[in-house]
Amino acid sequence: TVVTLNRTIPSGAPTLQDFKVASGSAPSKGELKTGEILVRTLYLSCDPYMRGRLSGRTDSYVASFEAGKPIDGLGVGVVEASASSDFKEGDMVTGPTFKWATRFITSAAGLTKIPSSSGVPPAYFLGVLGMPSFTAYVGTITLCKPKAGETILVSAASGAVGQIVVQLAKARGLRVVGAAGSDEKVQHIKDLGADAAFNYKTVKSLDSAIKEAAPKGIDIYFDNVGGEFLDVALKNMKPNGRIAECGMISQYNATAESAYHIQNLAYVVMKKLTIYGFIVSDYYSTPAYSEFINEVSGMLKENKIKYKMDEISGLENGPQALLDLFEGKNFGKRIVKVSEP
Ligand code: NDP
């Protein structure tokens, strides 16, 4: 089974009709060229950045998918055959070049071996020990340099990135305020240790909800959503506050007509704010990566970190699993289980 893109979608919401799920003959060992491996996919990761790759745009930090070709992304799988000296049959691998296919051939370059001694389920490498969690680390710790006693506000706080932001900040003695789009998600944020949390869809006013949760203002805003939430957060920042500009999911499906226009940008000057825009892939080659692995794997071993996964079964359900992210239908880190480990 393989998932291909029917057409690129520059703006507006993609639909299931934009994807094709087809069964075909699996690639075979005999097709391997030197340096390639044949991988059986176990899990694929659904990530908001993939919306940008559906758009056909050419000015992004990551290449767009092409109409008529399979889509790809982060995944975990097992090597079934290898023509690379780096991997052997049976190795567990992860990386960002997983084709959305049951089996696929890829260059071994760019994939990483998961040691059999890792002691954690392989899907963890797409979540708590993977890209979303490192994103939380870079934005919160490396860039915003939080101090005990400060207040951090996190949007999409029950999601893949947000859950870790909440817990890293809490572990450093911050007051943590989280927001999410359902009461169940709000309860989860509180269970992770947040001091206050609210459902941004049902509060009377976003502004008063933030003020109630953080009467003295916000030192750090970890922005996952952009749009109106960012606008209102800007108003509630303390002087010299920092913003980790991680993502703007509320705008990924926007059209020229529906795009939200920020009105409070002048506070960046008036309150002397610093906004850190960042892309996590820039940080794997910096000391932040080993700091992250040490801290989070240590917390995992000591049972000091919780992480909610949201698993959908079957590659044929992959396109819907991805589209759900943009409607808040995931609860926790959304992955697709393609085959049994
Ligand atoms: P999540 O697991 O949090 O899933 C997305 C969530 O976003 C949804 O569950 C929903 O939560 C929320 N959401 C969806 N649509 C809207 C909307 N219109 N308005 C407000 N909230 C919405 O995703 P991730 O944790 O993987 O990603 C979070 C953010 O981080 C994204 O913006 C993503 O692009 C960004 N990111 C950036 C990286 C970087 O390198 N800069 C790397 C990884 C992620 P709810 O129900 O609470 O609304």
C-alpha cells in the first residue's frame, strides 16, 4: 500500500480526495542499489509541517510533495534487506525520509539506527524521544532560557510538542498556563502538572482567560497556533518577554480571505519583546540535542514524564489521520501504525 498526492493544495483545507491510497507490488531485495535499504514501515508520524509540503510552494525550508508521487515524512521501521554497510537485516531505523508505504527502498543516508538496548517502544522515537519533543526543548529551554518563578503560556498544550513544553517548564519551577481545544485535553494538561489550563474554544474571551490564569502577565509564550491566540498573547506579555515562535497551525489552511491579521505587533516594541522563530532541524548538530536526550531519557527512566500518543491503525487511514490535525481531532502525538513491530 502506498499513499500518493493527487494535487498540490496552495491554500484552503486539503480533503481526502487530494490523496490516493493504492495497493501495488512491494519493492524487492533485488532492486537494491549500493547504499540503499529495503524498509518495512512500522509507524508513520503525522506532523503539521506536512501541510506546507502539500502546498506546492518552493520557498519553504523543506521541499514540497509532488502531485502523482508518494508523500513521505518521519517514521520508524525494520530493515528487511540492506545494500548499505551501515545497516543489516533486522535493524530498527528511524528518520525523516519514510515513504508513506508499507515497504519502500531508500538511501540509508539520513536514517538512524535505534539500538536494540533502547528499552522503549519504537514509536517513542516519533514522540517523546523524537522531533516534537526536541522542538519543545529548543523553543522552551535553548531559546527562551526560562527561570524559576516565571510564567509560561503554551497553546496546543496537549499536543505532540505542547505536552513536553508543559513538563519541561514545570520541572524548572515555572508557573505553567496551557490552552487546548477540548475539556478532556484541558484535564490532560492539568494532569501533566500545569498550574492553570483553559479551553480556548469555550472561554468567553481569550484575553480574560489569559488574564485570569496569569494576572501578572506572561514571561514566555510558546506559540503553536499563531492567529488570534498570538495576537492576544502579545497584549498579555510582560516587558522583556520572550516568544518561542514554533508554529502557526491556525493559519496553515487559511485563504487570502480567511487569514488572520495580527493587530498587536506594536507591543514587540513597546514591551521590548524577543520573538524566536526557529526550525528544529537546525539544532540536531548543536549541543542542545545531547542535552535534550540526556534530560528527557533521564525523566523517562525515572517515570517523571508523561506522554500521550494517539495511534491510528492502517496506512489506508493515513490521509485522514493527517488531516485531523488541522481540526484538533488528534489528542496527543498522532501516529499511524502500518505494521506490527
Ligand atoms: P499537535 O499534536 O499539537 O496537533 C495539532 C493541534 O493544533 C491540534 O490538535 C489542535 O489542538 C491545534 N489546532 C489545530 N487547528 C487549530 C486552529 N485552527 N486554531 C488553534 N489550534 C489549532 O501538533 P504538534 O505538537 O506536532 O505541532 C504543534 C505546532 O508546532 C504546529 O504549529 C507545528 O507546525 C509546530 N512545529 C514546529 C516545529 C519547528 O521546527 N518550528 C517542529 C514541530 C512542530 P487543540 O484541540 O488544542 O486546538
